[in-house]
Amino acid sequence: MAEQKKWITVAEAAKKSGYSVRTIQLLLKQGKIEGWKPGHDWFTTLEAVMGYKNKVRMGRPKKDQ
């Protein structure tokens, strides 16, 4: 039996991940994280957002000295 995904709102995902609502919406629109838009509002999973967050490197790279 397939595991059911726990869909959460973008606002919930933002609160739990530290990203802004706008950033998560942009990632969803770009297809960088999994999401679902049944009407006006986007839904995603916390696993998708945190997986993306763990994959990307935040901040600027350090300069070579």
C-alpha cells in the first residue's frame, strides 16, 4: 500500500522551514519542490521543502584568499 503524503499549506511550510511564503511559492512554480494547487492555494509537504533546503547551499561562497 502506498504511503499517503501529508500535504500542508505554504504558510505552514514557511513557518516550519524558515523560508518565506513567497520563496516557497516561487520554488513550487519553478518545479523545484513538489506541490499541488487544487484551486487558489498551493500545498506541499514538509519533506519536499526540507529536502530542498538541505540540498541547496545558503549564502555566498567564501572568497579564496
